[in-house]
Amino acid sequence: MRRRRILSDEDKRLWASVARQAVPLKGKAMPVVPADPRPPAIDGALPPPTAGNKGPLQAQPQVTMGAAGSGNPAKGGALASQHPIERPTRRKIAKGRIAIEARIDLHEMTQTAAYAALSGFLAQAQAMGLRHVLVITGRGMPGGSRGILRRVVPQWFASALFRPLVSGFDRAERHHGGDGALYVRVRRPGGRAP
């Protein structure tokens, strides 16, 4: 029998942040979520974001800094639902001239946990002024399903919560996870990205 996981204070703050931004279904009341005056800090290691602060974005063990990356053009499907990262930008990422500034690994997370972690990660990346991040979803089981997070993360990017955070995304290059990862261009705060 599996033991029930106890949520940490950080997890509770992150969930409260996501729940406050949720829009209730038609005919349903908005649940009461206690306001948390403190912004969620990832392991308390990050300074408060400023316009020039582009320090490392690191959270739990699944969020790490990355090196330069590369990518492949989107080929239809869910990836075509938003603007893909432009071809010249993708080439620069592939050749290492544009660095992947942060990454998050959603492996072995439930959809709920992954949604909360991803929204917090992207909000913090935007606040820090980061532009290109890597989201690792996993490829799914060999010979089995395609992987639930691999399918739903691109759909999440089209949702109301993620549209202000994400201006484009595309599949990652093979050495960064290939079909099991996405390069994400973070939208600039307060405006639309090109």
C-alpha cells in the first residue's frame, strides 16, 4: 500500500498560487483560497527578481540550469497550436549561441503536480527575465503510451494560465530529450513577445 504524501509548505503555497488564478466552470462558485503575502521562493536560494537579475533558476532536484541547446521545427499536431520558435532562433539554440537558461524535469510527476510545478517555474522564469527554458516531459513507456505529460503540456500552453507566460515552444533536440522535451520561449513581462 502506498503512503500518503504530506505536502510541504512550499507545495501548499504553489498550489494556492495556481488555485487563485483558476477560473471556475460556468455555474460553479470560486473556492476560497487563503492569500499568502509571501511570494513562493524556490528553496529560498533566489534573490527577489529585478529587471537586471538573471541569476540561475533552480528549484527542487528536478529543476536545473542547462547548457546551450538546439531544436527541431514543429511538425503539426499540438505543437502547431502556438507560435513555434523561429527558425533562426532555433539554429542559434542548436549551435549554442543562445543558451537554455533554466530547465524543469516533470518526470514521474502526476498531472496535477506537474501543472503546479510548471506554472510556478514559468512564472518565476518570466519574473527573472529568462527567455529560453527547457521543459522535460518524458517520452512515455517503450511500446506503450506516448506519455501523458508529453501530450498535455502543449495543450496547457494554450490555456489561459500559460498564455501570458509562454510565447512559443517546440520539440527539443535529441541530446536535450528529443520528443520527450520542449524548448519554451518565455513571454516578456507586461507585453507580447515577437
